[in-house]
Amino acid sequence: ATAQLLAELTSGEARVLVNFSEIDVVGHRVVNGGRKYNRPTLVDAQVKKAIEEMAVFAPLHNRVELEGIALIEKLGGAVPQVAVFDTAFHTGLTDAAAIYPGPYDWAQRGIRKFGFHGINHRYCAKRAALLLGRDLTTLKLITCHLGNGCSLAAIAAGHSIDTTMGFTPLDGLMMGTRSGSVDPGILTYLMRAEHLDGQALDKILNSKSGLMGISGLSDDMRDILEAMRNGNHRAKLAFDIFIHRLRAEMGAMLAALNGVDAFVFTAGIGEHSPEVREAACQHFTFLGAALDRDKNKTPAGDIDIATPNSKIRVFVITAQEDWAIACACWKMQSP
């Protein structure tokens, strides 16, 4: 798909043709950079080797991203390339937050919470501070990246101190086709009772669970809501589980922060589902959170949808990972 896109831009029927000699830098979103890469990095042989090594932890992402880097090398020659890592924002997690309570050998082997969606969590935190007119270092934020993949981040003074995705993007919240957190005993039971291997379990957890698995209809929240309105009980159950787990994890982020100044909703569901935002915030009225229902129904751009007297601000912020990557590239190329 990327090859076809670039072919159209450079020699096809695109309205504006691009010559690679005019391109100053190419940015790539790389899902897993491990703990080593905590900032955007110029791609060289060492970086490519590191991305390949981390592919064992993110096989659906890192290898495809390496193919994208190789494609640009083939088509663009010496044009500089920058890897912007989704895990980078979470590299400052304390060991208490990042190390799993299994054998200590796991941590020594690199099995720990990496966290993901970091590019957008960081962007949304900066954007929320700008909208509030406050210094980011003074704020406590819970950013809710809700799409086909979902994660939360607890952000204090501009730093991620906890997040819901873990060793892989499978952990945490219920998602479109991913289960999120489940009792690991379920997996060992299925291995014993149904003789499932790792590949079969991986397919169930990543492709046959979440909204799709419970509803049996769709991994799209819009379809779930429409089916709910038509009386489909499995669609309602899928929505109810999604909200239950979202509230629970928001509560966990709240505890990690010891308070919160603002909730931020972003990505496909976060930006476009007033039902999800309202249901999520209903259980935080004890903190003084109050939504403006009219603003919540039809948010326009990046907007605060809380009432004027709400003690917690509630933002809808458009995900801008491409812009964040472009900014990172520009900063690296600037003198």
C-alpha cells in the first residue's frame, strides 16, 4: 500500500507530484523501541537492528515498519529517515509500575510494561495544556486514546507515570477485536482443556475478542451503538463491558496521579462517541466532573466539553500522530 501511494505521488496521476529530491526527511511511527529509545532517532544500521530485535515483542508492527524504511531507502536514496517510537513516552515508568509480579527473571530478560500510543498521549497532553492556558508541568492529566486499539495514560508534569497497555498492545482496556486484560488462568485452562497452542491463543485474543467477540457483529463502536438502539442484547453487553473496564482503568490512573485536572478523549471512539464519553464521566461526578451535554453531542474541533463549574475539565482532542511525527522530524533537521 505504501509503495502504491508513493508511486502515485511521484509518478502517477496525483494532483501534486512529489520529487524525492524535494523531501528533507521522512518520519516513521515505530511501535516498539523498547527502553533504549526514549526520543525520535535518525535511522541507521544500529537503529534498524534494534527495531528488528524488538519485533519479537511486536511482530505485527515492527517488521512492517522496517519494510517501510527499506522502501524509502530504495526510492529516496540518502534522504534522512527518523524513527518516532510509540513506546518512547513511557520509558520513564518506575520499576514498580513497569515490572510484572512474575519471576524476577522476566524483568532481567526485558519482559516489562512498555506502553504504547505514546506519540498521541504526549501530543494530547501538550495540546490540553495549551487549551487550558497552563504550564504542562503543573498538570495531572488522564488521556484516553480510544479507537480500535485503546489505552489510557496517567500524565503528571508532562511525564507518563502509568499506562494501561503493557508488554504488548494487547493489555489493558477492551478494544475492537482485542480482549485487553484477562485472567491468565483462562489461557492455561484453554491450553489444558482444548489443547490450544500459542498461535491459536494469540488469534483469539487479538482477532476474535473485544467488541467483535462479545457482540458477534462488529469491532466498530458505531455499529455496536446502532445495534443497541435496535435492542440487540449482545451489543449492549459489549458496550457495558467496554464502559465498565474504561471506568475501572480511569480510576486506576486517578489513583496513580493522586488527583486529576482534566480528562482527554481522543482517537476514533474518543473523538466521535458522545455516548462513551458521557458514560465514562458519569462515575466521576464525585470529583466534580460535569459534562455540557450539548457540547458533548457535537464537539467542534479540540474543545472543552465540561460545564463552566465543572471541577475537572474534559477535552475532546483530535489525534494528530502524523503532525507530532512531522514536528519531531522538523526539530531534528533544524539547526
